[in-house]
Amino acid sequence: MDVKTIGSFWSWHNNHEGQSRIYGKLDRALCNDMRVNTFPEAYVESRSTFSSDHTPMLLHLLSDSNAGHKTFRFFNHWLQGEGYFELVKKVWDTNYSESDMFKLASKLKALKLALKD
């Protein structure tokens, strides 16, 4: 599959002027499913140049850790999982000696980590 490209869509032109100029996308970066999973934010930067009929292309490989913070999502099927309510009760019964808001935030964070595990 093609890697996402930013910049110019065309990677080549025939160096003619006016109506006889021809553009084409001759160059591209391809990847397989394994690479998409390893570098989900990868992209190709197509750079313009006036000195060549080909457009230089730069591949940026960004791993998932560079993609930024991912939002926590609760899945309803967890409710039917064995031990779900016991896990929630265990996390929620943990005592914290700070303010009520700190207790709530700490319990929610601990619950999120436990559910992810």
C-alpha cells in the first residue's frame, strides 16, 4: 500500500512550458501491514525543486510513541468479563490520604491501568 504523501502530488514533469508540460506521479513509497503497525504515523514529504524534473521525496518514520497521547476508551464487553466487578472494588477500596479530588483522580488512574492489564 502507498504511504501517505504530503506536499506536491506530482513527482515528475517533462521540463516543457505551457500546454505541452506533462506531470506524473512516478515515484512513491510502499509499505506492508507490518510496517503500518510499526510506524502508523509514517509519511512521505514531497519537496519541490526547480533544478530537476523529479521531486525529491523524504520518508518520515514515526513510531507509535511519537504519535502523542492516546485517549482511554472503555469497552462495554469488560462488564461481562470474569472478575470485572471484583477488580473495580479492589481498586476503589484503596485508601488515599489526600484531598477528595486527589483520591478520585488516583482511583480513576489506577482503575484505568488495571483495566488495560
